[in-house]
Amino acid sequence: MRRWAKLGPASLLILAALGCPRPRPQPVGPEPELRIGLAIERREVALGGDGELFLTDDGNGQPVGHIPAGTTWTVVADSGALRVEPPDGTRSEPHRGISAVNVTEGRFAMVNGRRYRGRINVIRGTGGLTVMNRVPVESYVAGVVAGEIGARRPDEAAAVLSQAIVSRTFALRNRGRWEVLGFDAWADVRDQVYQGVAGETPAAWDAVRRTAGQVVRYRGELIDAYFHSTCGYRTAPAEEGFKTARPRPYLRAVSDASGGGHYYCDISPRFRWRAEWDGQKLRAILSRTLPAVMNVGGDGLQRIANVEVSRTTKSGRVGELRIVFEHGDVRVPGPDARAVLRPEADRQLLSAAFQLYVTTAGGEVTRLIAAGAGAGHGVGLCQWGAIGRARAGQDYRRILATYYPGTSLDRLY
């Protein structure tokens, strides 16, 4: 990570005389709208609402029809366009896209039985139907927060406020990331898990209202607001958590120590963990993961002679994992270690903060144990650490300033 030289008073005076520009806070504006991708390449979609739903052509705004409350119509992909089918089996004229909105107060549009605020857009793409929810940022955050931070006690409210600001910042920072697909964010773990109205809770809405429009900035720019479940003892700098990430001054290793040998996140159920493989299971896992991640042959995998952590990072995580075979070895970069050394074929290792204990017989690994700490990539806000800090009386401003050092809180709208 780049080290910045400390400027003395004389240097500061020179910079001031030269008129060194300072970042200016952006003006407060209207609340933005987000386009959340609910599905792509679908052959059909069920549309309805718990109030009357009005449909219009997405291109010219002309009426297409209206769906009575409690009734479901089907949108189907058809010959480069889409058509709307009421229950009576008739079909609308072809459209490139339609927009659906529920205009009854306190009622919502529904997609495949799930309720959403804002508007629903269904567009005919090359591979089928693309479905998105156009929703104001605050409503989106209300549908995200509870799913990301979980149900929390009153004395943990500062953690929920922190999560609301982080989720808002993350969404706005990454707005347009999936423009090639026609939306801003996925409604799943590729961005943040968004469940629409079903994901909202009173505590989430309280956090959204109390932090309305607030975002985290570094030198006037929205930050990359990464967050994770449990750091285990210390967060990781961005370049340790992601292979292609560049160092960021506000995403550096931060201790989660709370004093007396304890950590703020030690209340997490994933604070310490253990995974174990026998020789047969290890071979089966690596035969699947190494070809996918490292482009190494799987079917003809040689006997596994050893597995070791060959390099650790400054934050104490795995920097390189070395898998030794009968003839030769493979070196796995730290950010890929969780995907390669899986406890189960469908589940990544909880974190890259682990130590290995190996048992061999006849030159082959017969047992491997990973003893680890924390869950997630370790970069940015530690959610369980934020909960622990909230219990200790820290407010959300202090929590965010700790996990994103050098940043500021600003009101965007």
C-alpha cells in the first residue's frame, strides 16, 4: 500500500500559496432512482399486484392494460418482442418493453409473487425477458439492510445505521456497473441481497430515515464501501481481499481488538471455525476446484503430498496456498484459496485467515485440518465488529470512521 509522506508546516504553506485545490462537497440534490435486476433471459414472468396494476409501453408510454388487484397476468417472450397474456388467454400487441406501476397507496406491484415498491420494467432482450425494479434509493436500502445485518437488538442500533449508510454508498458507487444488461445492480449476492417489500423491517426503515441521503466519501468521492460478516481479529486491505484491487487509503487493515485479549467481533458465531478433509475428500474437492480456478487438470490429479500456507499477508491471512503433488506443485493466490480449498463442493471456506495442520502416510495427505478466523473477504466494515462496537456504546459515525479511516460522512440528497 502506498505510504504518503508527512508534510511539514513549511510544505503546507507552499501548497496553500500555490492554490492547491481541495475537494468540494457535491451539492445536495434529488433522491436518485436505481434499476435493480430481478431476472434475465426468462421465457415468461408473472405480473400482478395487491392493488390495481397499470401497464404502459416502455417506449412510447401508451397504455397496454390494467391488472385488477389480486389477479396475475403473464408476460411472455415472443419473436423478438414480448406480449402480455391475461387469464382469458388473449395476447396483447408485441412490445419491446412494458412498465408496470401500482398506483394504490400502500399497495405494491408483484413479480412472481414477490412485492416491490416503485415500478417494474420487463424488457425483451436477446436471450429472453429482463425484469427490473426501478426504485428510489431509500426504498432499495430499506429492502437490503435487514437481510445484510440481520435482526438486531435496540442496543445494536448503531450497527444497523452503519449498514444503511454502507449499503447506500455501495449502491450509488456501483450504479451502472451492469449497464450492459440494462440495470444498476443485481438483487442477489453479486451486489446486495434485495428482497423488495418482504425484506423490509421497522428497524430497517428507522435506520434508513435516520440516515437519509448519507454516504461515505473519501476526498469528495464515494468510497468502495466493501463489507463482510466477521474479520476475526483485523480487517484486510483491499489488495489482500481481491486479486485485481488497487490499494485504497481508506481500505487498510484495522484492528478489531476491544482490549483484554478480546475483539469486538468475537460475538460472531463464525469468529473461530474449523474445517476438515480426509485424503479421499480432499482429492475429490481439489479435482473439481483446481481446474475451475487454476486451469489445472482434475481427472489425472496426482497424489497429494502436502498442502501448506507458503506465504501470509500483513494482516495475517493466506497470501499463497501451496499444494504439493507427487511431481510438482501448484501455488494458489490468497484470494483464490477459499474457492480452491472448499469444505464442500458447493461452499467456500469461510475466510482466508486460517492455519493448516496436515497428517500424511506413505507420502500422501490422509488428513487436513484448517483452523480459521472470521467469515468473508475481510475488507471494509466488519458487520459483527460493528455490532460489538454498538453494544460498547460507539455511535455509527465512530464505527464508520474506524473501518474506513480518513473518510467523511456527507449528505448526498
